[in-house]
Amino acid sequence: MSDRLTVDQTKAALVAAADAIIASTERLTKADQAIGDGDHGLGMARGMKAAKEALDKKPAATVGDLFKTVGMAIVSTSGGASGAVFGTLFTGAGKVLAADTLDAEGFATALAEGQKAVQARGKAEPGHKTMLDALAPAADAARAHAGAGLPVAARAAAKAAEEGAERTKDMVAQFGRARTLGDRALGHPDPGAISVTIILDAFASTIEG
Amino acid sequence: MSDRLTVDQTKAALVAAADAIIASTERLTKADQAIGDGDHGLGMARGMKAAKEALDKKPAATVGDLFKTVGMAIVSTSGGASGAVFGTLFTGAGKVLAADTLDAEGFATALAEGQKAVQARGKAEPGHKTMLDALAPAADAARAHAGAGLPVAARAAAKAAEEGAERTKDMVAQFGRARTLGDRALGHPDPGAISVTIILDAFASTIEG
Amino acid sequence: MTKVQKIINDPENIVAEVIDGLVLASHGRLRKLEDAPALLRTDIEPGKVALLVGGGSGHEPMYSAYVGRGLADASVCGNIFASPPPNHIHAATVAASQGKGVLYVYGNYAGDVMNFDMAAEMAAEDGIEVRTVLVNDDVATDKPEDRRGIGGAFYIVKIAGAACAEAKSLDEAEAVVRKAQASTRTIGVAVRAGSLPETGEPTFELGEGEIEIGLGVHGEPGVERSALMPADELTEKMIDRLVNDLPFRRGDRVAMLLNNLGATTQMELLIVNRKARQILGEKGIEVARTDIGAYFTSQEMAGFSITLIRLDDELERLIEAPCESLPFTHR
Amino acid sequence: MTKVQKIINDPENIVAEVIDGLVLASHGRLRKLEDAPALLRTDIEPGKVALLVGGGSGHEPMYSAYVGRGLADASVCGNIFASPPPNHIHAATVAASQGKGVLYVYGNYAGDVMNFDMAAEMAAEDGIEVRTVLVNDDVATDKPEDRRGIGGAFYIVKIAGAACAEAKSLDEAEAVVRKAQASTRTIGVAVRAGSLPETGEPTFELGEGEIEIGLGVHGEPGVERSALMPADELTEKMIDRLVNDLPFRRGDRVAMLLNNLGATTQMELLIVNRKARQILGEKGIEVARTDIGAYFTSQEMAGFSITLIRLDDELERLIEAPCESLPFTHR
Ligand SMILES: Nc1ncnc2c1ncn2[C@@H]1O[C@H](COP(=O)(O)OP(=O)(O)O)[C@@H](O)[C@H]1O
Ligand SMILES: Nc1ncnc2c1ncn2[C@@H]1O[C@H](COP(=O)(O)OP(=O)(O)O)[C@@H](O)[C@H]1O
Ligand SMILES: [Mg+2]
Ligand SMILES: [Mg+2]
Ligand SMILES: [Mg+2]
Ligand SMILES: [Mg+2]
């Protein structure tokens, strides 16, 4: 367990997150078919494949550069709402990571900044049945556990995201294609919230492991 | 059994033929669905309803006038191939019936003239899987039995039509919408040939009855 | 098979309501004939050679929506998939006639031929001269006298409309339309059946994964039933059959129509267009004009047809000439 | 449900092949941008206010086929039903810009709004001014900020095209397009689902004999699910909802678009037109122009939408102004 990731270690964690999303394409497709138009899995996978290629090619001086690279790749290849939202998340997180290592403090700040950027971009708020309902509790948990070191903070964030995604089942969508579904979306989790969970879980596992 | 029909009796026989067609709409529809476009029953019924109305309204001096009235009604309301073909049949038959009674001789001549008119109009010949394959043998039979009186001649024509219609099952269509069906039409009788049978059978029954 | 849901009222009134709908959509340019289900231009140029089209209904916009300036002067509407009767055709002929004769253009189907011929004979008794050009562009049948009229009817009607607008005589109009007819070839493919609106039943059956090349607009069989194949392969098969039929030769200049039979997306037709152009390019056949859309439908049949017409200067000028109607305005 | 048979090649290449097909069909009037799936006019008038449209693919002819003289200058094509990314929009913005600013017109969907906004910010960094008018004509949702862009997009794009062609400034163009947007209302109905071309699976399920009023172009739910009803009854329900929404008032002059969502016949739309005109006539609303056809589709979804736009002299002039594109030519 490393409490402070180097640029290379951070890169490995991001690649693991990308691989986890790619492996979950089918699950995300099903989730978006239930309450959206069924393209969330394809879009996320397209973006994450591009992210891996870009990470391979682009040199990074800071960990922030890595996050920005991922964000730019997603935003320019995913398309749809998720391209904008997840692209903004990674780019926003990258902006506050100017060091060449990532620690618990940086991780918590990055999640908070990412959340802020997403809200500024999409005008949604927690409770609107979007990925923010996984992201916001994750950022809070990371902040709360920042003192306990990176592995603990990362796992806490992943767990909070998962619980948040679960709670979206009981929400009526306010944003995205599912918003006009009204009550019919009840019982189904938000696809973007599942993506947040998958990303944070893979990130935590790499750090732990 | 009357060997010579008055104008009123001829009218009754034509009305019976019309009623028989109207009652067979479903059967004719099915037959045309199998090898055509499914509208033969509707078209014939539409024409025969109009024929009955016209017979009711229009005074007739000769039996030929009655046939012409039926022919004009069919041609102007049925549409499709059957409107032209059956309209021409009745109009053609009517042209040679200048008397105020109908006997076996007139009946045989009328069928022959009707056949000639249909062939001139549609360019088909017996053997091409059309209503001519019922009409031509019917005309021949009527001629052959003309000496035996109207009831016998009419029944012989109806029987010959029925056998002719049956034989169309083994023919490949040369005319009408079914012509491009090729071998797939084998096994199915021609819808127009069935109509000829129904008309002649009802005609014969009225004369007998 | 599940029934097809149609947005209609009483099936008996379909044709009458469609005519009313077209008259209203024309904003004064079309009128319904009083005593027959036929549409007429309100502003037929006096003294012109008249163009009359028509046939069974159910193929909209063909034929009735092609009545307009630079197109047909009158259209006669039969019942769904059934030729109109001669008295209706005759009434429209009399109404359209401007003293210079009337050209009939319609598809080569037994019922239509008999009924339009009868109408022409009635017109002759009134002293109105009628000439007929049958549309028979479908290469799915071998014998030319058996060939059906399908998608290519659009180009023939378009050219006939422009020709009748400028022709000095019926002879002259007929001659150019015959040239257009002789230069036009079409091949269709169906991937799903349309339905009869009266019943909601499909007009034919295709197995799952099955398509039929050469299938007619009422479900008449084609030249080959096969498994669904990629768009490029299908396009190649169809173009080959078309090109070999006329034949179209290196150096020919053509217009190409990709006609949606009903339920096929423009997306698919654009994909076909890409491949068709590639193949024609390789064969040295120049496409001067492209039309893509639903020009001659068969209810909600899924599938399309490809039409090629070989152009000379006269045909190209007439195809590009201004015209005006509901679905196709080109000034 | 049986899969829908599509005439395509590799589903991954659909958008690229559609773009090639459109470029070829344009006979030199359109080109593909080198580095993005976007279409541009080859003859954009120098110094004009540029009009850029776009969104997810799969709704053809919307948006890409509306690039042309008097219409849009550029269109950016996302994947099927997915907004294009900002870098593609940005590249098309730079290519279309003639120094007078660029107007964005697209449908009000979360993904599109975010991506086009990001592109506009990128353009601002290049010194290109961008204004946005969102199409939000669908009356199925109550809150205006939630309203989706559907069939009425055609009139907005048509007016925007004519406005940008003559406007002296971006301000001026934006103002008239905002007026058009505020004057446009649409209501749709679906009687059968379309499918996702990648999978052939229907995008939603309707029970047999069921229809849904207000259903969106990606299968988003509407205002009322009910049993199939006669065309006249359905038309009355739809027109009532439309008229009460703006509201349209006695004495108003409007254009009406009956938009085929994919697999509905023109026959049905003409039957609807007849009833719609009757109802509007009774309400004293004058229909000055009628458009009937497949202007904004959702694959082979069966159903249609009715759009009404209230006209003043300026909007009417712009709607009638000459334009040229594949599906809609009007000089
Ligand atoms: N305004 C928004 N803010 C945050 N997240 C959003 C917003 N709109 C949509 N999303 C997220 O995007 C996801 C859908 O992504 P995707 O399916 O790729 O986009 P689209 O809706 O364009 O098809 C939703 O599940 C939701 O989590
Ligand atoms: N040229 C012809 N000569 C004689 N009968 C014909 C000819 N063409 C078609 N028919 C008859 O018409 C019948 C079909 O009638 P109908 O279904 O009403 O016409 P359509 O083919 O226009 O749908 C055929 O069964 C056949 O008997
Ligand atoms: Mg989605
Ligand atoms: Mg028939
Ligand atoms: Mg028929
Ligand atoms: Mg999407």
C-alpha cells in the first residue's frame, strides 16, 4: 500500500480505471437502456480506450497532467452527456494536481474540484439522479478520511460512491435523457453513477494493491 | 323450369348472381390473397352492389339492356382488372341480346360474345390462368347444350366453368398481377375464374328454381 | 404477424380523405373533380398538351402528389392497389384536356391497361386524342411486355410534365416521353412487407433474416430471395443487374433515384448511395443528379429501389426543369 | 420482438458512410471536414453570419441534410443518438466562421447543451463569437427548460438559414431565430418503436393496439399512453394540446408541418391534414403553408408530429425564402 503515488503509479491506477469501464460496457449499456437511450456503455468505453492511448503517448510532468490527458480524451471521443460530464470531471480534477505525486489530500481536493466543475458544466445538483449522486458522497468521504492516508481515503470514496449509486434507484431523474421518464425511472440506478463507482473502485484497488 | 326468361325473370337471375358474388366476398378475397393482391372480392362485391341498384332503377326494354346495365355498373365501380374484365363480359353479352326474352340460343351466343369481348379487351387467351379458363369452356358447353333448352344449357355452362376454374390450379399465370408469380401460383385457382363459376351457378339455379 | 397500426378513419373513406388532404395541402393549386376521385390543377395553361397520370392508391406520393405546375395536370385515384375505372379516368381526361390531346402515363399492370384503354376509347368518341406511355422500368421480369412500373415512374412523370409544358403537339410530347421510358431501369429490394390498410395484414411474408431482390410494389415476387447481406454487397448486386440490362455504358451520363419503399431510413439510403457512386464511378458512368427519398411507396414496406435513367441534353434539361408539387418543388 | 433488418455495413461506420453518401449526393455543394465528422457548404458566402447545426445522428434528414444554400452552413454529426464532442463542433465552427460570428441551433438535450457550450467556449478563445438558440418545441413536457427539440426544428433551421443569409450581424440573426423559436410548438405520437441500428433492437416497447402521444424522438415518454384511435380523434387531441399551449389564437396565421417519424405513410399524413385543417379552420387559425414529409425521423419509428409556427411577415418571408439541400429544395 503506497500512501503517495508517483506519476507512473497514478498512471497505472488510471489505466486500471479505464480497463474496468471497458470491461463493464455491457452492464452500462443495460443500465442506460433501462432509463436512457442505451449508449452510455459504448460512449464511456470509447472514451476510456482513447484515454489509455493518450496516456501511453503523452509525457506527464505532474499527476495533474495525467488526469487532464484522460479528461481531454474522454471529452473529445465519448460524445453524449457522458463525454462532457466525465471529461469535465477528470479535467477539473487535474487542474488542482500540480505536484508530481498524489496523496490523500490531493485526491480529496481533486474529487471536490471535479465535482464543482461538473456542476458548473451541467447545472445538475446531487439528488437529480445523475453521476453526481455517486461523485458528491465520494468526494465527501475522501475529504473525511484524508487524514487516514490515500488507500483508506480512496476505498472510502469508492464505497460512498457505490452507496450513492444504489440510492439513485429511488430518485426521479432531473437531468439527461432520463429526466422526462418521471416515475418510470424509479427502481433503476443512474448509469453515470455506476460509472463513477466502477472508476473509483478500480482506482482504490490499484492503490491497495 | 322456364325455357325462355322474360325481362323480369332475367333480372331476377342477374340479381341472384350478384347476391352470390356479394356472399362470396371473403372466399374471393382469400383466393386473390394467395396469388394476387387480395382485392378481387372487394372489387367484385362493389361492382355487383352497384349492378343491383342500377337494375332497380333503370328500365329495360330487352334482356340485353339488363346485361348492359350490369356491365356498365361493374366497369364503373369495381376498378382493377376485374372491373374491366367482368364489365366487358356483361356489356359484350348484352350487345347480342336484342329480344325481350332470353332462351338457350341467346344464352349461348351471349356467353360467346362476352368471351370474345373479354379477349379483345385484355389480350389474354384460355390457358393463361384467368377467368377465361372458366368462361371459354362455359361458352362451349352452353353452345353444345343449346338444343336441350335453357335450364340444361345454363347448368352445363356452370358445370363447365367450375371444372375450368379447378383446372387453373395447374396453370402458371400469364396475365394480371399474378403473372409474375411464376411457379408459386401453382396449386391455387384463379380468383376471376371462381367468380365466373359463382355467377353461372347462381344464374342456373334461378332458372332451375 | 402482428397487425400494422394505421392512423386512419373508416377504411372505406381512405381515398376520399387523402384527396381532401392533398387539395388542402396545395393551398389552391389543386382541386378535386366533382364527380370522380381525381385531382386537377386549378391553373392548367390553356392550349397545352395535357398530362394525366394515375393508378391504384396506396403508393403516395405516387401518383396524385405529382400533380402541379411542370408535372401532371390530372391524376385519377383508384382504390388501394386497384386501377381506377374508365369513367373516372374519362371524366378527368375531359376536364384536363385543353384541345391539344392528352398523354396518359401510368404503370404497366393488366387492370390499369384495360381501364385506361377503355377511357381512351371513350375520349376518342368525344374527339379528344389520347396517347399512352406505359411505365415498365422494373428489370426483375425478363419480357419487356411483362415489366412492371415502379420507382422510375418518378423520372418519367417528371420528364413528361416538363415535356407537356413546352410541347407544341401531342406527337412531340409522346416522342420524348417514350425516349425517357426507354432509357429508364429500376431494381427494387424488400426487407419487410407493407400492409393493406383495410386489414392491417402484411401483403406478403418474408422469413426472418430474408430479403427479396426485385420484389414488386404490391409484393409481386422478384428475381432472388436471399439472406440479409451488407449494404455494399446488396448495392453491387443491384447496380450490376441494372447496368447490364439497358445496358448502361462507360461514358453514359445518368440521374439516379434511390427510392424509399416506405420504412427505410434516409441513413440507409445514403450508405447505399456511397457504394452505388463508387461502383458507377469504376464503370465510368457519370451521375449528374441524385434523388433520394420516398417517391413511390408501398405502404410501410421496408426496402428501396435504385433507378438509373440515361440522360441526353434534352432529358437532362427536362428533369431539371422547374416544377411544383407537395413533395417535390424545384424551381 | 423481431429484430429490424437494416441495410448497413459495419455499424461502427454508419456515420462516416452517411457523410460520404451526403457529400456525393450534393454534387459538389457539400464537403466533409478533414478532421471531424462534419459537413460544410463549399460555397459559404464570405462575410456572412454562419449557421451551425447538429446533434446525434440517426434522425436523418435532420440535421446534416439541411446544410445548403439558404440553410445551414455546417452540421456536426454525433454518433447515433449521441451529441458530438466539443472538439468536432469547434473544428466545424472555425471552418464555417466568416468573421461575423456563428449561430448554433440544435435541440435541447443535456448532452448537446454541454458539448456545444464547451465548443462555444473554445471558439471564444479563438475570438469567434457564438450565440445559441435551443430548439425546445415539444409541448409534451411542462417546464420550458425541460422541453425537447423535435419536428419544429425544421422550421427553426429553415428560418435561421434564411436569416443568417441576409443578417447584417449575429445579433440580428439571433433575434429573429429567437422569435421563431418562441412561436413554434410541436406534439408527436408514436404507434410503433424505431430501433437502434447498432443492435436492431427497438428503443422502447408499445403494447399491441397501444399508442403514445407526446413520445420523444429517442423514445422518451410522452403525456398519454392510450389505445389506437381513429385519425380524426387523434388529430383533434393533438391540435387541441398544441393550440392551447402557445396559445394560438383566432386570426393567427401559421405554417403547419406534418412530420413523418419514419414509417408512417403519406396517405395517413394526408388524412390527418384534412382533419387538422378542419379544426384549425373552426378555430379561425389560418394555415398559410403546409409541409408534409419525413423531416426529423427516429429511425423507422411509426408515428408523426404536428408542428405549428405562428407567422408574422418576417417569419413568413424567411420560411418561403429560396434554399437548396438534398431533401428540400425551394427556390
Ligand atoms: N447535467 C448533468 N450533470 C451530471 N451528469 C449528467 C448530466 N446529464 C447527464 N448526466 C450523466 O450522464 C449519464 C448519461 O450518459 P450518456 O448515456 O452517455 O449520455 P446521453 O444522455 O447523451 O445518451 C447519466 O446517467 C448521468 O449520470
Ligand atoms: N387480361 C386479362 N384477361 C382476362 N382476365 C383477366 C386479365 N387480367 C386479369 N384478369 C382476371 O382478373 C382477376 C383479378 O381481378 P382483380 O383482383 O380485381 O384485379 P387486380 O389484378 O387489378 O387486383 C384475375 O383473377 C383474372 O381472372
Ligand atoms: Mg445515453
Ligand atoms: Mg387483385
Ligand atoms: Mg388490385
Ligand atoms: Mg445518447
